[in-house]
Amino acid sequence: MKDAKIILIGAGIGGLTAALALQRRGFKVTVYEQAPQLGEVGAGLTLSPNATHALESIGIGGELARLASRPSRQGVLHYRTGQILVKEQRGDLAKKQYGADYYQIHRADVHGLLADVVRSNDPTAIQLNQSFIGLSQNGSSVEVIFANGMKTSGDVIIGCDGIKSEVRAALWGNVPPRFTGNIAWRGLVPIERLPKGFKIDPPSAAAVGVKHSMARYLVRDGTLLNYVAFAEKTGWEVESWSVRSEVSELMAEFHDWHESFRTFLAVTPPELCFKWAIHDRDPLPQWTKGRVTLLGDAAHPMLPFLGMGAASAIEDAVVLARAFQAAQTLDEALSRYEAARRERATFIQLASREAQGRLQGGKVDAYTKKEHKNEEFLGLFNYNPATVAV
């Protein structure tokens, strides 16, 4: 098993977590990434205790604690008044309750940390400028074909290539993801751009509205305010995190929101304001075919309304590596992995859809903790990928 050639397609957070988790267990991995250089988009990322457990188990807990923010409090806010509708305590409470911290972090920081450690273990582990276009398998090995004409073969292929996964298409057919009717804007605002005396209270919050919602929190030692703002809107369906948006368009969309929101939206640097159309897929009844399987958004893309997409990919990655360590054969490893992960991932996928209705359904004045069925309420923090049965 330890001499198996494991190929991962996609060097996002899920793919790099899987690479590091496998390396830690003595496996040789190669990650093929289509981009010419690594670099995550400028956006925030929530690491709930279930994800923190996973990252700590692969040896990066210390660096994570140094780079991440740990909000003391969270809340759900009224879009029109800015008032707090639901209060949540965080700080050291998450570690006391779940054994691991609740963090918020810049995506590029965790992505860069993973890439650095993977490369320090093996300088050749990440291969860039390699765009996957197809595969073939014969029961004992898989051949991968790239757009530049290069071919390589391995014992196992893991598709970590996102919602538009070409590996998924190679296994189950090229079915495009479905536009949800939602557009999201994301931005990063340097704190010094905010008016003097402007308070970000609580330091992490979601806001509920009418066909609109928002989340905002601090990253990088409180020097940046990260936000993502959602609107039910049709007519633009580009599924990309790198499309610029005009701040004026964002302000017009949220024209009736409270000043506490519009103040930070208005001072978003133009180069840090982006939008993307949110797409979705139905759960797959099967992730694995032969010696090829899927991980993260390639297997179970999630709407962002529970903030569990990256966390779920991180969970997948650690469980996958543990399944390889526990199994006697590669086929057994893939079987263990899917059996351990698919039910939970499907649950989160469907629960993320339901969360949209609660946040954007318009029942703002009646929104209480009872209606706030967030990821903690659903019991998702009570999961440790490093110890769950595989």
C-alpha cells in the first residue's frame, strides 16, 4: 500500500489537505493543478471545530492558531435595523465544548500554509500548469491525460477539482451545475478605510433579510473585514470567484440595508470587490468508480449558507488518508472512505440548501434562536475526522 502512486487532481484547500494527510502517513502523492501558479482568492474562510480537529491532526495546529482569528462572539443581525436578533458566544467556549477552536481565516493563509508544508515534504509534489482532460482505467491502474498532451498513470486518482470537476464528468458524465438564482458579492475591507469610531460588533455576524443575506467577520488580526453578500437575482450566471464587480452595483443591490452594513460595503477597494453566480448540484449516489474517487466540491458542492463547504472538504481529506492507512488494499481504502463520508456530506449539502430559505425568507422580525438552525444547532461541530470510524 505505501508504495501506491496516488494522484490528486486539483490543488485547492481540499486537495492540499488530502496531500498532506497522506504524506503524514507515509504515502507518495502528486497533485496536478491547472493554474500556472498557486494562489487562493482573497476571501475569508470559517474553520469550525470539526475542521480544526482535522487540520490539527496533520500537524499544522500551531501555525493555524497563529494565522487565524478566534471571534469572541457571533450574532445574527436584522438587515434594516442592524440590531442583534441572535447571540452566540465563541472565544474559548468552542474548545471547551468540542475539543477544538472555532477559527476564521483568510483563505490564502490556510492555502499557502498547506502548500508550503506539502512542498517541504516533497518539492515535486505539486505540479502546476496541468489541466486534466480525461482518464482511462483497467482495474489495476489509471491513466490521466492533460491538455498539453502529457499522460501519466497511477494506482488511484482523487478528483479534488471543484464544482465544475472534470474528473466527476469523466466518471459520471458532463452534467453542468445548476444556477440557483443567487448571486454573491465578496469583498475585503482594510479596517483603516472605515470611519473613525465605527464598531464591528459582534466581531463575526450573519444578517438576515428579504431575498438577501450577508455574513461578515474579521481576519488577519482584525486588520481586514471579510464579507459575502447574497441576493436572489437572475440575469447573470458566471460561476467564477475572480470576476470583478463595481462597488456601486453592490450598493444599489443593498440600498435598503442599515448603515452599519452600507458603511463597510461603500469603502470596499475596487480591486477587492468580486461577484459570482452560485451554482448547485444534487447529491451523488456514488463517488467512486474503479480506482477513481472524488473529494470536496467535486463530490458534494455545497451552497455557502452554512459555511461548511471548505470544512467538509477538509474532513474528506483526513478521513481519506486514514482510510488508506487502515486498509489492506486500495479498493478497500476507497470503499472505506466513501462509506465513512458520503452520508454526512449529503446531509450537509441538503441542509445548506435549507439554510438559504431561513436567511433570505423575509421573516426577519420573527427570527429567533429557534429559527437559527445553524451548523452548530445541526450537530455538525460534534464530529472529529481524526477519530471517526473509517
